Amino acid sequence: MDYSISSQDREILREAARRQLEWANQDSNRERIKKWYLHNALKGEKPMIHLEMGTFAQEILPERLKCEGAFARWVEERIYSNFLNQELFDDDRVTPDYFPLNYDTYFQLFDIPVEVAHTRDASGKESLGHHFVSVLEDLEEDYPKLKPTSFGVNLESSESKRESIQEAVGDILPVKMQMDCLYSVPTQMLVHIMSMENMMLSMYDAPEIFKEMMDRIAEDTLAYYRFLEEKRLILPTVSFEGVAQGSWSFTRELPGWEEWEKRPFTTRDVWGFMDSQETVGISPDMYEEFIFPCYRKIAGEYGLLSYGCCEPVDPIWDKCISKLENLRKVSISPWCNEEFMGERLKGSSVIYHRKPSPNFLGVDPVLDEEAFRQHIRKSLKAARGCKMEITQRDVYTIHHNIPKARRYVEIIREEIETHWK
């Protein structure tokens, strides 16, 4: 890829960088950063709020982006994504005073390329509809197709990006190489190469081979982590680094950059994230037998852990997820038993990370404020006695109505003020 930035695009990026820096230096931004540290340390007074913009960014960003070059446009999008939440929605997402850039790493399970077949809309463009082309149809017959997992890093492309961005805006926003949390989703990777149906049937048709495969995933993941450690690519996750699921790393319980300068980091020095949305169709006993040993082996390598996405965790909480000793956040999805999890997490060291239903903001063009208030009120009641975080995810349209989305955040704040105790 061409990482050059034209002089015209450079001026556009510099103006966007100045806007990011202005937001980063706002007193409100600094105060919210302090709140994130307290929140993740289980000392926060009120729930933190984040409206995740990525899934409806197509309604927000295109009219703002002015760069013509492909790479410059990518940089511009990243800059805007760093501060637009504060500007448009006034949620608790905070803005860094630098340009974060991740290394170009890769992890290809069993060295099998993932192939995606997309549907197309009336104009011929790819739509959201898609499916993953299955490579493993019969696990017993196809098991020889499982090669050692391939992984690595492209240091050359990473450095080329860094140099180009630094030259363009580095005097305004210094480029900082970072690492978001270590992210491992074994069952999702499996579905991408063997389909949901084949994964489910394999547990029945070839149980011992399936267990062996899951253990190989764990061992390959740990081998990848050892590679990152050897290359000194395990970087601190103590501030603006993402912890997936719309959350952030801010913590003083893990070592930061001063310690990183003294020694190579291991996985136990950083945040990790895992989920298993794909196993909602199996029983808690099957999850414990077939899935959890792999997850537990990987999860135990992290310093702090956040678990869960859209899957309800209540069925597997007591027998499995509660056994993860480094767990700090757990997803309470729209399909989760809120009250059950509220009872389990009350007074614990695990944050009740609530994901409200996206239907109130994303389905109806007009926000039903009273219905949404009741929805949030129910969650606040269920989470009393817990430390709570609210991330609104999976909203694919706000009907081009930014004031509606801003009002959405306001209502959450109002309900917190009235009903959080």
C-alpha cells in the first residue's frame, strides 16, 4: 500500500489533528479520564457511558472526510473517531493527545484463510449480509487440513505508517505505537472456517477430536503470545487502549511505560478479552466440557480480563466464568438475565458491563423516551450494589439524526442521576 500523503491532504489532516488536540485538552476530558481510572479500580461513583459509533459511522464520517488519498483518508477517519463522540454525543469516551497506531500483526488459525461471501444491494455494493465459506465439513475426515497456526508482524509496514503520519501531524499529535488488549475469540474463529452447524455437530460426532482441536487453539494462541513477548510487542494497556466491547484500559493495577522501558512485558502485564457468542446453542454442561478448558487456559495468561459480547453469560456463570480469577468486566447483553447477574456481581470485583438493547436508538426513527427510560431504569435497578458500565453497541443506523443520539445519552445520564444509588 502507498503510505504517502499529499501536501493538500497533509493540511487537511493537520486541521483535524488540531481539533483532536483541542478536545484532548478540555477540562471535561481530563475529568473523565480520572473517572475512568476510578471506575476500572472499582472506586467510581456512577456508571460510565459509551455510545459506540463504529457501526453507524457511515452516517457520520463521509460528509466530514475531505482527504483524497486512500491512506490519508484512513488517517483522517481515525483522527475524527478519536474525538467525535465527545463533540456529537457527549458520552464518556475520552480523547487522547496523540495519534495511537497499532503494529500490523496477524493470527491465522490453522493457517486456513477465511473466505467471506457477501450479498450485494440494489446498486451492486456489498451489503451487511454475508456468510463464511466452510473449509471443514467433517471434522474427522478434514482434521489433516489443520496446519500449525500462522502468525507474525509486519514491522516494515508498521514503521512506514508511523513515519508518514508523524511527518504529517506529529508536531501536533505525536504518533504513539500502542497495543489494544490481547483479543482471543476461539469459537468465532472456528465458525469462520467450519460454519456454526459443523461446529455444533462436531461436538457430537467427534467429541475427542473436537477437544483436541480446542486445546490446539489454546496452545497456538499461547505460542503467538510468546512470539509477541519475544519481539517486545506486548505494550502497556493502562490508558486509552481499547479493551474491546467499547471499553477502555485505564488502570494503575498493571505496569505502564516506565516499567516497559526496564523489561520485556508478558501477557500477565496487560488486559485481555474473550467471548464465545457462537456457543449459545449448547448447554452449560457442554460449554464446560468442550469450550471452557481452552478459554480458561488462555484467560489465565492475562493480567486483567474482560469477558463476553452478545451471549448471555448467566447460564455459564456459576460453573465457568466466575472461576476466572482475573476477571474485571463481564458483558451483560440484551439476552442476559440482568437480575441474576446483578445478584452475583453485587459487592464483587467484577464490573457489570451492561449492553442495552440497540432497538430503541437503531430501529425507530423517533426515540420513544419513556420506553427507553424504563429499559435503562430496569438495568440500574438490577445492578444496584455493583460497579456498572453502560456501552451501547450494535446500532447500525441512527437515521442520520445526531440530536436523537445525543438525547439518548442524556436520558441515560438523567436516569443515573435519579435512580443510581
